[in-house]
Amino acid sequence: MEIGLYSLGIVLGFSIVRWFTETIKFHVRTDRLWLHHWIIALIVMLPLFYFELDHPLIWGGLTGAALEGLGRKNWSIRRK
């Protein structure tokens, strides 16, 4: 049933991040860089992968968060 938890995580991660970004407008940025939520999800994924933490709901949620950000038009890291 791991694929079910992973799929549930993708849907939940995508929808929660969509709501959060549209409602809260939270940004991690400086004068030069903008860390979009897909970058933050990737940064969180790297140590999870390294330490072999494999909970499907967590991975699904992070994948959903990353996919939600990659579907947007402007996801440049450098600020203009």
C-alpha cells in the first residue's frame, strides 16, 4: 500500500502548497536570489535521500510541492 500513501502524499502536497502560495504569499528571497518552494522541496529531499528515509507520504508530499512549483511560469532562481 506504499504506492497509495505516495499518491496521497502527492495530491496533498500539491494542494497544500498551492493553497499556501496563493493565500499566504510566503517567500524566501534576498536581493539576488529567490528560493521557490520547488527548490526548498529539493533541498529537503537531498538529506532524506542520503539518510535513506523512505516514508512514502513524506516523499509524496515533497514531490507534490516540487511539481506544483515547476508548473508555474516564472521559477528562475536569480531575481531580476
